Amino acid sequence: MKRIVLLLIVVIICSCQGNKKHEEGNSQMQKVMAIHDEVMPKMGTLGKLVSQLKDKVDTTATGKQYQQAMKDLQKSNSAMMDWMKGFGDRFDSDEILNGKELTPEKQAWLDEEEAKVKALKEQINTSIANAEKLLANSEEKIFN
């Protein structure tokens, strides 16, 4: 009888730990998607800034700064598209949207994707900030 109770306790503990790991993976997926959802709306800003910078590109030193800022924005946009494609190739909709339990291999992939999306967020925010600063400085020169 003691063995049955002990075995039952071990099974309950193991199943609770398994559920905890599943919840951690699901929470991590939600975190990755939240980062994506935070930066995705900024894709329109990238396009708008590229258009504004394009008109200012020329052969002068300042014109080359505009060109570099424009290239950085375009790289950020491409990086987002590449990340989304790669992420979609690795995970199915049940894993992304419904918290379907991940295999150990997919959990390792999710760890990689979390690092990638954090770097992507930084890249997008930095390229936008740099372009906006450059454009603001050009506006100040016009009004001074």
C-alpha cells in the first residue's frame, strides 16, 4: 500500500512538473509574439521614413548619411520579413496561438527565436531613432 501511495505521489509530482514546463514554453511563446506584435506596427514608420530620406539622398556627406539611414531602415524591414518567415517555418499555428506543447527541439528553437526577435526589436528601434534624428536635424537647419 505504501508503494502505491509513493508511486502515486511521484506520478503527480512528475505531471505537475511537466505542466509547469509546458506553461513556461507557452509563456515564452507569448513573450516572443508580444515582442513581434510590439514592433510589427512600426513597419509603416520604416516605409514612411525611407520615403522622406530618399528625397534627401545626394552625393554630399549629409546626403550619404541619409542614404545610410535609408539602407538601415530597409535592412530592418527585410530582417522582420525574414524573421517572420523563419519563425513560421519552425512553428505551426497551434504552437503559436494555442499553446500546443513543444518538442525539446522546438523548445530550443524557441529559445533561439526569442534572442532573434529581441535583436530585431533593437535593430528596428535603432534604425527608426537614427532616421528620425537625422531628419529632425535637417529640419532644424532649414528653420535656422
